[in-house]
Amino acid sequence: MPEAAHLPPASETRTIPPLPAEPMDRYADLLVRIGVNLQPRQCLNLRAELEHADFARRVVAAAYRHGAKYVNMVWTHDPIT
């Protein structure tokens, strides 16, 4: 029977540093303009995990910059048990 993989303690795991603000804003803008193709006066429904709140807020701001009438933000949180 194969051995179970050894996972390092949480204190030893690496985290990926967050992107600087400018690339995140540019990506949010690209997402709204090209990915969603949001048109002026349209509404946008957006759902995001709480862990991604910073980026979700950037997407909301980009939507309003591109003329969204209203952005409905739904936050989700699925804790690990």
C-alpha cells in the first residue's frame, strides 16, 4: 500500500504574494470590457468569496467606470470544516 503524502505544517507552506494594485485594476477592467462585455446602463451580478474581496471591489469599480447602472454584489463564505 502506498504511503500517504506528507504535507508540511501550515507554518511552512508558501503563500503567493498579492499582485500590485495596477495590474489588478487593469485585469478587472479587461474582465468587465472584454470578458463580460458590459454595456452602458446594464446591471451586473457578481458573486465572490470573501477571500477575494479586494479583487471583487476592483471589478465593481471597473463596472461603474464603464457605465454600469447597478452592480449586485453577493458575498459567499465556505469555511473549511
